[in-house]
Amino acid sequence: VLAVGGPLAVLALAPPADPGTPVTARWTASDRSTGTAAVVTAAEKAWGADIGLELVRSGESGSCALIAVGRDGSRETVTSWAAHAGGTEPLVTRGGAALRPSEIDHFEVRASDGRRVMTIGGR
């Protein structure tokens, strides 16, 4: 769901990581030049983090992945998808990581060639 207010109005709320678990962390990003906006939510689990992503107006095509980057520099692939540039529907997906929400610094959306498409959250 996209909040009204233009490309800087970040998404209303990413999908709850697990509908039965409260969200314990939230990261956002937007790009004025492209109108792309993203929200990542994470819910603490015994095994790590259940993670939800909502991405709007991605101009990317091809295979993409959401990567969790730990405060210690570690990296874990959370989920991947086939992106379609110019799509009007938000991408909503979920995945998981062994990292706990408190151990995650930020997320990166990466294209299949390794190029960073977007950074979500972080210092």
C-alpha cells in the first residue's frame, strides 16, 4: 500500500513479517529521482528474524535479492524475486535471516550482476 504524498511518502507499512508476531524493527528508504520507495520490517524469532519487504516503483528488471547486512559486516540473502521495470504494483515478499533484528545494520537490494540497486536503512 502506497501512502499518498508522492515518491517521498514511504509505504504505509511493509507486510507484517509474521502476522502473529509484533514487528521489532523497521527500515525505510526512498529515491527522489526514481520515485522508488521501500520498507523492511523484522520480527524477532527464536531462529533469527522473519522479514517483510514492500518495494514500490523499482526501475530494475531481472533477478534481484534482498540482502541483510549485519552490524559486524556479515551478509545474508533474505529473499529474491524477478523484477519487472515499470511495474505499477508494489512488490511484497517475505523471507528470513539467522541475524536477529538488533544485529542488522541495513539491507541492500542487489541485481543479479551484484550491482547495488538500493540501500534500506543503515547509518
